[in-house]
Amino acid sequence: MRDKKYTVIIPTMWECPRLLTTLKELSSRGEVGEILLFDNTAGKDIKLPSKVTHIIEGRNTFVNQPWNKGACSASNNPLLVLNDDIWFEWDSLFKLVPPDLIDSESKIGMIGIGLDCYRSPHPEKALFEIRKRTYGYACTFFINQNHWVEIPQEMKIWGGDDWLLTKNREQGRVNLAFSGIKALGEVSLTTRKLERETYIRGIIENDIRLIKKYKIREET
């Protein structure tokens, strides 16, 4: 039986100068089988590491639909969904969340990033159960491909994490977060830049309406 490996899914608009280094680091990892890079631009003429499949969208398809496409087309299972502007000390992350932790029979739904990782990481690396997501939870998350429930097409930027958390909980799985590992980078760099544009603000407002419509976010 072959070792399990991750499919890494990354949507990008190339706003993070460090992305190529991240791709090289992930491509060198034994835990990673492939990297699906969804390029939400007209394409960039650049040599990419061998494990990267460069999928040129030709336009901004935002966040949730590249996630759906990656989950559907992944050759390796489980999945690691990653922002293009975040990275880690990979040894620590893959030791805490190895690919064989999240199999199809597992009662684990999602494993996202804990809030402490952005601020002051807990001294001990651990996984813990969550009921509702915290800030930045889905900037990095792990999930079994068979536990993916397609995010509605109408939901573009926000709400995909709430959708997956809710659907996995409804199917009897436990959602977790990881703690104790420092998140490096400038989180949500692209989204913050685009939020200045009127049409993006309109999309986010619609996503918020859809979150309420589908009742997928637990109130504090």
C-alpha cells in the first residue's frame, strides 16, 4: 500500500512575492504528492517546480470555486488548502498533521489554523475541537477529499469554510484546529487589496447574505 500524500490547493493572483519559494518548499516535501495552483490572472510566464500543476483561470474566479475544482480533480487524498500568502515551518506542521491522520473513515472533518498561530503560538503543538471557526481558520486547512461537500457556485469569496464546517458537523464529524505553530506571511494580502474595489465589496456583501440564507455560521 503506497504512502498517502497531500494534494495542495492554492488559488493565487501573484500578490505575494514569496509564493514561488513556498511552492518550491512544498514540492520538495515527501508528504506532498501534487500542488494545484489556480492562477486567477491571465497567466504568468514562470518556471514552476515539478509537482505544480499550473491551472490558468484567465480571470478572477475568487476563492471558493478554485477550492471546489481542486477538491474534485485532486489525484492525491487528503487535501491541504492553502492561502498563497502564508507559510510555516513545514516539518512541524506535517508532523502534527500527517496525511494518514485524515482518512475516509475518520470522524475528523476539517483541521484549520488556530487563532494562536497568528499571534502568540501556544508552547505545545496540538489539535483541539472547535464548534465555530475563528479568524483566519481556512487560510490553511486539511480535509479528506471524500468529506468535501461542494460549496455553492453563488458563494465566491467568503463562507466556504463555514459551509464545509457545517456540512461535516451535520454528517457527524468533528472539526479541529491546530495550535502551537507560527503562521508566517501577510495573511489575506490579496483580499485586503481587492476589497478597495466596489465590485469586490458587492461580492462580499452577497456572500454574507448567502451565509445567513444557508444558516452556516454560528453566532458568537
